[in-house]
Amino acid sequence: MTAAPPRVRPGRRADIGLVNTVITGVAGRVVGGRAPNIFTTLARHRRLFRAWMRFAGRLMPGGTLPRQDTELVILRVSDNCRCAYERDHHERIGRRVGLSDEEIARVAEGPDAPGWTPRQVALLRAVDELHAERTLSDPAWAALRAELPDDRQAIELCLLVGHYEMLAMTINALRVPLDR
């Protein structure tokens, strides 16, 4: 099956400007390759892209949550949103920050899969509940706070899930092609 063509193609320098070309090039080197298609696509909206990058960078990689937690959360969001681009991109990042191939594969099974720690269960349940309900029940909140007693981390988790849900929706709607 052939993937549908992008609705907005990744931009080139003429489309995204010199500043965004530099930003996307640096981002590509950080993730170990070329500029990711999501960046060169979003960079077509030059000012919004730069503002988004500052916000996104505060969540990942510059957040207060441990990177393995962040990647676990993003992988679960990608599964919930059926976003192959986000899943592919964060499988690679997840491996780099220490998630095993088995853990990455198990994310698709959700929080009830055997082998998760209590912290991972609480994170994955929170992701699923935020996706389905757009809020957290008191039991999910209590389980989450037992693992994330820092207010900043609890706030960050909610923003992380919401941000990557928004990003998955945008990727899917624009049909951003997988990176090579």
C-alpha cells in the first residue's frame, strides 16, 4: 500500500527561510540525521514554527521528567492517535535514551501489559485517560501523584500528552511523510 501524498510538503530553504533552515538542520543533527520532515513542514509557517520549537523544547528534551518517562508517554500518545510518523521518530529516540526494544513494542499493549513498573503503569494510564476523557479521574490522579509528587512534573505530564496529541493530529492531517 502506498502512503497518501503529503498535503503540505516539507519545505526547502526557499520555503522556510535561512533561520528555519539552520534550526531544522541543527535539529536533524541532534536526532542523528537529516532535518526531520515534521520540522521542515511546520517551518513553512516561519514565526509559528520558531515559537512552537521553544515550547516543544521545554517539554522534550528540556523538561523535568526523566527522558525514559517522556519517551514512554510520547510512544503511547502515538499509538492512541495512530500516528506512524510520531511512533517511528520516537522509537529511535526511545532507544537512545535507554528504552529496550521489548518496552517500546509493549507500549502498544498499554498499561495492563505485564512487566511495567508501578510508575510506568501510572504514566501509561494517565496518557490513556487523558486521550479518552480529556481529564483524569481521581484514582488516576492519585496513582500519578504517588509517582510524580512534584507539582511541576504533574503539570508537565498533562502538557506533554496534550502537546503530542496536537502534534499527532497535525502530522496525520498534513500527511507528513516518514523520514528516510
